[in-house]
Amino acid sequence: MDLLRFITAGSVDDGKSTLIGRLLYDSKSIMLDQLEAIEKQTKNKTSGDIDLALLTDGLRAEREQGITIDVAYKYFTTPKRKFIIADAPGHIQYTRNMVTGASNSDLVIILVDARNGVVEQTKRHSLIASLLKIPHVVVAVNKMDLVNYSQDVYNNIVIDFAKLATSIGLKDVNYIPICAINGDNIVEPSINLQWYSGSPLLNYLETIKLEKDINLTEGRFPVQYVIRPQTNELHDYRGYAGKIISGIYKKGEAVTILPAGISTTLSAIEVNGKQVDEAFAPQSGILHLTDDIDVSRGDMIVPTASLPKLSNELEVFLCWMDNKALQPGNKYLLQLNNKIVKAVIKNIEYKLDVNSLEQLALPEKVQLNDIVKASIKTASPVMFDDYAHLRASGSAILIDETSNVTVGACMITNTIAGE
């Protein structure tokens, strides 16, 4: 059974938490004791119906204010697919939280209040989805009950969003009218939306094809762990464990060890404790090399025919996630997959307006939630691909050396000119 990771986004009070609660409730993915606790909390409110938003607004401050502050992750399973949901905050000051939740998502559900249409936060979250190259987009036009389930209102929103999607390069956009609080078109088709001929939301999530999103052309295998038992039974055993993040690996294939640049071949491949002739993304496994080469955690084993870029100078889009301002010259640790190296912010070129993608004059300091174009120099070369081409090996984080706090999310665009 495959896994779909998706994130919900939208303006404040568009119904993101209620939508997730409805998906969990209608798919019978709520524990009985959890349901009883939510029903008890709901009784303290004026409305009589169960408040499904309480299922995701887990922090006390969230429940008291009726808003989402942190990214809440929920898990549920249907007979067709497993799901991991990230519920992103709608407030402007929590832009970093959406970037965090969206970085590993296969799909984004952008909620639009049918009464308000496409608003500023809709554009902001859509632009971030475009910047992060999320493969699939669902525009869920919510609260259709408050506009009398009007097809004209829905059609006008579709027209407005389609213009936005075209201007910012969003692809594979689908539109679904819903009413999360009443369950219209969430799990079952709604009699109130008989003019809509498409699938209900859950059915769409269960059936969307994800295979085409996986790059099976360029192999990337970051080494997670070196297995060397040194027992009598396995005296000569040496394997390199990790997850294939893209591509296909075949026994006997010519590979290169990076960053050393040493070439060899694959003598064996293990998946689930058994030897196989080939393995592919996103499988985890153990690779064995024909030659005895010094390979350690953070190195990458790649097919010689499709090498990634190797450089100690990067250009990135950087989302700043720390309360302390960023300035050129600041030093951090950069982590790209399993590789961690020291790095310095060489230069900041411009700030990106996430409402329009316009390049703004550089401020004196980069503040929390700002997205900037920056150049980074690392103490030693790192292996990477352009983020737009291969997300798995084109994203990195910056870590504060003293506190170990993640302070920045990087989307690598290309090497510095001349490299």
C-alpha cells in the first residue's frame, strides 16, 4: 500500500482543521477515547455539533483561540492508501511552518472560502507551493453551504484561481467544491452538489497517481550507515545502508562514490534481507561494492552515467526560520540528506515577495519568514541537483552550530557562475 503525504493551506478560518477532522471522522480513523474527549470539549461550546477542528488544533493555545499555530501531523489509512496530513497555519507570521510542512508533500490542498474567493493568503500559499514544486494541487472551495451551493460562485473562483495558477506555473491543478463542516463531497458525493460531476475529495486522494512523481532516471543513494559486523560468519561482509531517493540500481552497474569520485561496480544489492538484481526509489536497502573503498555516512553512491553536481558554492532560495535575523557572513551547518558540512552565507541577492514573486530591494537584515535568494559557501564540496529538477537531492537545511536549531530551509537553484 503506497503513501500520500499532503498539506492543507489557506487563509485563516477557511476550514483547514475542520476539513482534516472531517476526513478522519468520516473515514473512521478516530480512536473511540479520542472521539469522546472531543465530544466532551465540544459540549463546552455554544454549538451543539462536534467540533472536528479540535482533532488537529492540539495545542491549548490553539483550542482557546480557535486557530492553528503549529504544523499538526495526522495519520490515517483507508483500504486503498495510507496518508500523512500536515495542517499548516493560515496566519502570515507562520509562513515558515507552511514551508516546513510542504517540503515533503506530494500534494497540497488549498482551501478557498466560497464567500471570499481568492484572497491574499490564497495567493501567498499558492506561490509557496509553486516555489516548493509540489507536484499536485487541489483547490477545495469550502463553505459552499454559505453560498447556497451556487455553481456560479464555484465557477467564478475556478476562473480566478486558474489565472493565478497559470501566472505562477502551478501544474496539475484540480478543483473540488466541498462543505467540510457538513461533510458535503468529502467522502461521499453530495446531493447539494449534483451539478458537480467529479470525484469526492477522499476518492480523489485515494486514486491520484504518484508513480510519475518519482525520478527513476538518475540514481541517488546517500549512505546512511556502514554495516561491518566482523563476526566469524560475516567476516568479510561490508554493506552500505540507506534509502534510494531516486533512480534504479542494478547489480553489476558502474557507480561512482562521491565526493571522492572513485569508480567501482555494484557486486550485490539487498532489500528486506534478500539479495535482488535491482532496487529502485523509494526503497531502502544495502549496496555492496566490488572494490574495497573507504565510504562513510554522508557519502553518495550514484550511477556513473548520471552524476549530480559537486561544488562548495551554492545558490539557493532560503526561507529564514529563526527569530534572530540573518546577515551575510553568518556561519552555520548545512545538512543535505546525510551530509553535514560547515557553511557561510556569502551574499544575499534579493528578497522575494511571496505575494507576487517580485524581487525586492535587499533589507539590512533578513527577518523571520523572509524568503531570499542567497549564495552559500561550504567548507567541503557537497553533492546536489537543482531543486526544480530533483527535490530529494536539491533541498537542504541550515543549522545553528551552538543551539542545533534549524534556522533555514534551502531550495538549491544552481551553482555560482563560473563553477
